[in-house]
Amino acid sequence: MKASNMLISTLKEAPQEAKIASHVLLLRAGMMKNQVAGVYQFLPLGLRVLHKIENIIREEMDKAGCLEILCSALQPKELWEESGRWSKYGPELMRFTDRHEREFCLGPTHEEVFTSMVKDLVKSSKNLPLNLYQIQTKYRDERRPRFGLMRGREFLMKDAYSFDKDEEGLEVSYQKMFDTYSTIFTRLGLHFQPVLADTGNIGGNGSHQFMALSDIGESEIVYCDTCGYAADVEKATSKLEPAELEDLKEMEKVSTPKMRTIEEVSTFLNIDPKKTVKTLIYHDFVNEKLVAVLVRGDREANVIKVVNALNSNENYLELATDEEIRSLGSYHGFVGPVGLNCEIYVDEEVTLMSNFVVGANELDTHLINVNFDRDFTGTVCDLRKVTEGDLCPICGKPLSQERGIEVGQIFKLQTKYSEAMKCCYVNEEGKNVPMVMGCYGIGVSRTLQSIVEQYHDDFGIKWPLNVAPYHAVIVPINYNDEEQKKLADLAYSKLIGKSEVVLDDRNAKPGFKFKDWELIGIPYMIVCGKRSNEGIVEFKNRETLEKIELPIEEAIERILAEVNKL
């Protein structure tokens, strides 16, 4: 490809909405263009990268025995009503009505569609196990689209669904996808960590996320270097530390004027925040009730764990208003479990504490020397957010913490959808048996941006060779110079057809050309300059920033040797 025929739309500055490096660079390098908030157009260079990522995914999915199909993004309401998710999914579901007043949605995921399809096409156990996948555009009406492709309203996703006869079959399919995903992300060059994860709106009883490690990741993960335990903080648990035994003291009221926060109360009473208990009031709109959630004062409540304990929905759970708190006979900043007129959920860590401090449900007042089971009770479960330094639930060693970008997730759906939608096979006894399902997703466009987030420097993107838009670029300092043109054309003729190469034949200043290709992130550059008459070029490695003068033949050999390894 000659640069004069390409759409090279690099920018000196990124639009103001771009806040993180990968988003900035994708826009500046002309890989994509914003249309509206959370919606992007892929330009030629970006689309080449996207297709290469897709092809790697396809190769590994096909090796795993999966079959590619393509479904419509348009899904009828009736399918979602069958599964029970039409009213539960939340406001992210893009719903609309056609001219006949029939309701549809633009699919954020395809569990219902795949289940309905297999229900109609597969009747016999002879066709099982079966794993179908697609690469297709998905839609979610995000409240706050941000960070480019990381959280958009329209995105490209690979989703797959396995159908097995029984639980044993699902375990085999699930492990095969776990291994396949590990291979895919390794081939893409990502530094990633598989972690235990919550199943969320998808459902099922088991899940792993694949996290591309990054400081800008929206997800937090904890892991153990000793035994290998790793989990998203939404799912993570920890081993409880042994409690310090104390004689139980008599509960007392104490004045705490205008002391509403844990920090203020612990400072005022001169105690460790670990000796306080935080009482949070939530409005559960699914079950239409107010509930109290108790965690140790220095802890945060894990909202997902709270949702699961309540059998609620993340989109329909909010912290109660001051007015709602007053309806319970309490006051914001002074809420406590003793005498509180609502359901109480208690983190298991609180039950091991003794003589702790809580709100007294009176203005400017707290209770000291409060103890679980003596002074109040409630439903005990794991509700705390695990943090760095907590003890590993497997081996008891301190946990480490990092941030990550979710690039893939796999689920053991079991029969959640097949039972609801009557997706069954006929067994040897002639009975209809619900198929046991798994679900496996990769955010393809998000993966593209995750690669950029891990592979860039101050000059631009540093694409791994196997996903780079082109392998190499030939840059003559002056294409009108006869010797430079001759050598550049020779190099181009030897590389074209054996590699993906660009000849920069533009009438532009050399510095302008260099900045373009460094920004775009082409792995190798051959510069034809003042020594072209000798057959000597400057060879640049974008990854290492190495610059070296070489005979043109050696430069070509180096590029082809790396390309042939792909």
C-alpha cells in the first residue's frame, strides 16, 4: 500500500473527551472517529487491527471445535419475557417499538436468541455437545459512556454458547473455553489475569473474568502470589482474622455532637475505626423495602454481595435518602442496628467483634460497647469489600491488589435459560431434559483498546506485530530524489506480498512522516536517506526504539524473519 492512497488522519491533539492514553492515541492515530457519546467509527487503520484480533479469536475458537454463526442484533420482547429478563435487565437495555407497536431491543447479549435457536434446531442428544459463537455488534444504553471503547453504547463482541447433556459435559466445555481464552489473550500479547467473578445479570453458578492488567482499569482484582487465588473484588472473599477476646461490657449512650462519619466518631472517641460498625440503609426497589447492611467501620460494603444476599438487582438498589432513613426512626450519620425497624444484614466479620460503636438512631448520639446477638441480630453473610492485605481464603497469606480491564468473561449458566425457554433434548428414555449451558464473551473492541493501553509510549502506539495495521513502513527522506526513490521502490517490491508494508511516497517533510508512523505504531521502519546510493538504510524498531544502519537486504531479512514467525 502506498501512503498517497491511504486515509491517514492523524491529529496533533485529541478531542477533549479523551482522558486516558489509549483513547487519546486511538483518536490521534486516526484509528477511529467519534460519532456521538459512546459510539465510534473505525477508520481503515483501526479496522485492520480489529480484523486481525477477530481472526485470532476465530482461529482459536475453531480449533476448540466451535461453530461460527451470525445472529441479528434486533431481538423481540417475547424472547426476553420467556427468560424473565425483560423487566429485570435494567435501563441499559435499548428498547424500542416498531410501527406495529411490537416491542424490541438491540441485543446487549444473546442468551435468549441462541437458546431459542438451539431449541428449534436440536432435538437429539446426538447433536450434543454443541458450541456456537458469533462476532457481532452489541448495544447498551450506558448512563455515562467514557474512556472510548472501554465503556461504549455500541461495541463489538464475540459471544459463544455451549450446550451439553449434563453438568459433567458443561465442566468440560467450560474448561475448554477457559484454556482457549488464555491462548487468545496470550497470542494478542496482553498481560492478563483470570479471576473468579460474579455472574451478574447473566446468571449461573460460576464465572471467570479475564482482566488485562492496567492502572486505568475500572475493575479491581485481588490475588495471592502464594497459592494463585485470584478474584474480582465483586466476588472476592477473605479469611477472617481471629478476634481479640474481650469481656462484654454494658452498652451505653454517648454524646457525639455533629460526628457523622466513621473518621469523625473514631477520632472524637479516641478509638480505632476497626472498633466501629458502619450501618448503611439501602432501598431495594426489586423487593420494595429498606434494609440495613452492617460492615466494620473501616470497610466498604460490596454492593454486588449485597444484591446477591437480597436477591435483588444492582440497577435497582440505591442508598436510602435522608427522608427514608427518618421513616425508620433514625438520622443520617447516626444510624445503628439496635432497635432499628427494618431487616438487618450483618457481615460475618462484625459477628466476631466485641464492644464496638454504632449509631444510636438519635441525633448527635452513638452507642458504645455494642455486641451482636446480645444487643441486636440479623442475617449473617459475607458483605464486605476485600482489600489488599486481607488474608487469602485458601492459604491465609496476605492478598495483593491491582486494577484491570475486563476483556472477557465465561459463565456456567447451567439450565437457567434452557428451563425457562424449554430448550430440551430427548434422552434415551424418551424424556425431555433441559440442556446445560455455558456462555463465553470477549469484548473485541475493548480488547483492541486494552492492547494500546499496555503498548504505548510518549510518541504513540507500539502495536505487537501480529495485530499491527501494517508490519513495516518504508520512508524515503525525499521521494523525488532518484537514488532514494530507487532504493525505496526496491525494498517495497521485495516486501510486498510477503509482508504487509506501506511505502510513504507523500510529498511531506521527513519529520512529519516519522511522527505519523511513530504515532500509528508500525513495528518496523526502513528510512532511505543520504546513503541510499550505497544501498544503506536506517532500520528502526518501534518496540525497542533501536536505530541502526544496515544494508537494505539485511533490513528486509529482519522484517521477513519476524513476519514468518507469525
